[in-house]
Amino acid sequence: MSIHKTEALVLKTLPFRSSSLIVTFFTPQLGKVRGVVKGVHREGEIRQAGFELFTHAEYIFYEKKRSDLHLISEASILESHHALRDRLEGIAYASYFCELVDELTEVQDPHPRIFDLLKDSFHFLPVIPPPRLETVFVTQLLREMGWLPFLESCLECGAKPLEKGFFSIRHGALICHRCRAQDTAALSLGSGALSVLRSYGRNSLADCLRQFQSSQIENQVKTLITAFLNYRLGKVLKTRKFLDSIRSVLSCANS
Ligand SMILES: [Zn+2]
């Protein structure tokens, strides 16, 4: 067994036997890691705190060679992110971000930029309107997975520059009005939404969140990117359904 010491963010926890926990966390250099923490419920709140959802901590774990379920021994908290767990909205969005990362990545497949994206998103979540953060997060997660929609020219005829057109969810690409017949289900993409989508795919999370756009454009971008994500996933995630189910409660609380 080799020993690893790494910072990570907790994506998911699951009770295991009477006092243990299976924890999935995301590290910068090793990607997603799963492990068992033994006896965690016997050892008090301080020890348990290191394995709470969304916690950013430094972990020591023993890598098992014949299993992808390793043995986690210690956690030293760097940031507890309790502000995310204190509010329903924080829990709902942070859980959705975590489930997306868990769903899209394989165990021990390094994606340091996804680690940074998730860590930065946890910082922005209490201070930026979460639906806005979600759109940028999803676009940039797709970028890191190599799934960013192709928006530079028409996929069918190569026409460019295109300032507006149609977004083919099936192809994850822009098509021009002349090629629309190739995918009649393609959604109209106006110049404002197209330029925002391009910008979200190119710039840093912080730069994207500083941009201002109308709520109409923001909603259009969100609809397109969510539809594309769900198409690529082939399903709607549990945390997404939860988020949708509490949307009316959240909008009343925010108004
Ligand atoms: Zn075309």
C-alpha cells in the first residue's frame, strides 16, 4: 500500500457498516478518489467534520492496489465551507456541482482544473446569484471534459464568422440558417447568447462572473447549456431534480 497526502474536496459520503463512512473526494493531482474512513462515528464531531460534504481538507490515505476503495486515515480541514451547508440553496447547488463532477469523471483520472473550478465555485456560491454561477460552472466543466460545444463556424458548411445561428444539441455545435434542415430540432441562438457562450468557454470563472448580461440572454444560455449537458449525460441527475423541485421555494426566499 502506498501512502498519499493530498488536498481534496468532499463530493459524496455514504454510511458504511455501523460506524464507518465511504467518502468520495476530488483531488487536484489524482482526480476522484474513493475510500473508507473507519470508526468515524465513534470518534466525535471534530473527526467527523473533516468528512462533511463540500469540506476542503488535506487527507492522508493508503492506496490499495487491488481495489479503488482506499483507506482514509486523517483529515486536516483547510476550509469547512459551512456557509454552503447552512442554507438550502447552498446545499442544493453545491450538491449539484459535486454530482456533476462525480458523474463526469473517472476514479484517479487527474483533472487539476476541475478541482480549481469546483473550489472556486464553492467560494463564489454564497456571493453570486447561483443560477448564473451554475451556467458558467457547467460550461467550464464541459470544456475541461473536452465536451465544449463547437461554436466557431457552422458545423455543416464551415461558414464563418457566424454572429448567430442555431444550436444543435445532438451535435453540440453551431449551424447556420442555410444548414438548419440538417437538424430541425436545433435551437435558435441569438448574437448575445452566442457571444456569452463563447466567452464562458474561453475565459476564467472569475472573468465570466464579472461580465454583465441581460437576464433574457442569461436564461437563453442556461437553457441551451443545460439541454446539451442533459443530452450528453443521457439523464437528469438526482441533485438537478432536487434543485428544480425547490426552485419556487428559493425564488420566494430571494424576492
Ligand atoms: Zn452552414
